[in-house]
Amino acid sequence: MRSVAEISAMLRIPLGVTRILVADMAAENLVQLHQPQLDAGKPDLNLLERVLSGLRRL
């Protein structure tokens, strides 16, 4: 599995274009989309804390 951002970077095309291409391919059942599961829609607090810590170190 790859994220849309990874596909965009690999193909060296803009993210918006990649999103449209992936959506069109999904509509034709050429790819399967998987969405991350969040606990009741809440962000991962541990991840947010690590990002904040990394930003503070910049």
C-alpha cells in the first residue's frame, strides 16, 4: 500500500493531479482505497506530541 503523496512523489506529478488519477482509477475498480482507522475520529496523541517535539527542536 502507498499513500497518494508517495505515489505523487514517485511519479513526480503534482499531488492534486495524483489525487484525481487515483480517484478515477478507484471509480473504475482498478485500485483499492484504504483509509486509516482512527479511534472515534480522534488523532493519535502520541504522534502529535512527537511532531510537536520535532518542531520545537528546529
